[in-house]
Amino acid sequence: HLTFGYQKKAPPLIQDFSIEVNKDDCIAIIGKNGRGKSTLLKLLAQELIPQSGEVFSSPNLEIGYFGQTN
């Protein structure tokens, strides 16, 4: 149940988001510009701290991705 926004007084960019991804799952994140795709990936990589909720990861998980500027 992640909630995140860059501005405290503005509505959150991501609100009450939940997902479970298993070992053999393949996912894609698509959407219009400015809708929070990169923000969601940064939350899942624990590079950003959610306003509420938690990210749970397997201890065996290794995260790697190329950001928009690569």
C-alpha cells in the first residue's frame, strides 16, 4: 500500500499501490510521461522513501536498471 508524492501539499503521485512480483514473473510498466513510472521503479529499488507503506524484498533479490538518462 505505497503512497508517494514529491510535494506534501499536492495530491500524491502514487497512492495505495500494491503489487506482488514472483521469481518467474515478467512485468512491464507503461504510461504517459509524468505519471510516475520512474518514481515507482525508484520506490521499488528503495531509492525513494514512501510517504506510507513499505517495500518488501527477498534477501536474494538483486535490483538493476538503467535510469532515463542512460
